[in-house]
Amino acid sequence: MIIFIGLLVICSGVWAGGGKDNQNSPQWAGIYTGVIPSASGPGISVVAILYADATYKVTYHYIDRDPELFTFTGALRWDEKTKIITLDNKDLPPYYKVEKTGLIQLDREGKRITGPLAGNYKLGKLP
């Protein structure tokens, strides 16, 4: 877990200090974090970085496992009308709804997840 937190701090520094003019970045660009449910443990820590150039980096860490991180990168597509981001990697949950405070992970068909754990599929946006 300490390694994961360290990664988050490094990512935050790279994002903030990258020399880019963040005032011209799209509203959805930024760093999002949260813990989503896992079928095989207490949860998965997620750090999703959405870059203004329509690329992303998503890192997963299973909370109860060794410090191994799973990182995915690629391109994303933004739909202004629906406020949905689609990731190009089919190994990941591909759809995220952008809201004021963060992202809501959607199911594989792009619909809101329902059921008792539905509220746990949120990633908050870091300032």
C-alpha cells in the first residue's frame, strides 16, 4: 500500500508540474482515485489519470495482495453530449460517466451499475 501511495504522490507531481497550461485543459482531464469492489478481496485501489491530449493511464492495486500494480495506458474518446469517456483497452471497464466530483464507472454496455454495491464505483477527482 505504501508503494501505491508513493505512486499517487509521484503522479500528482508529474501532473501538476508538467509545464502544461492546465487552464486550457478539458474539464474531465485530471487525476481520479478511489477503491472499487473486488470479487476476490476487500477492494481495488484505482488511480486514473486522464490527460488533456485524450490519453490515459490507469493503475490498479488489489488491496489484500502483494504490492504488484497493474497499469494500462492508451487513448480515450470523450462524448460531450453524454459526458461519457470511453477507454480503448478492452481489458478495462471501458466506460466512465464524468460528474462534478469525479467519475462513475459504468458497466460493459455503458450503463450505470445497479445493485447493493452500485455506489462504490466512484473515483473522486483530486484538486
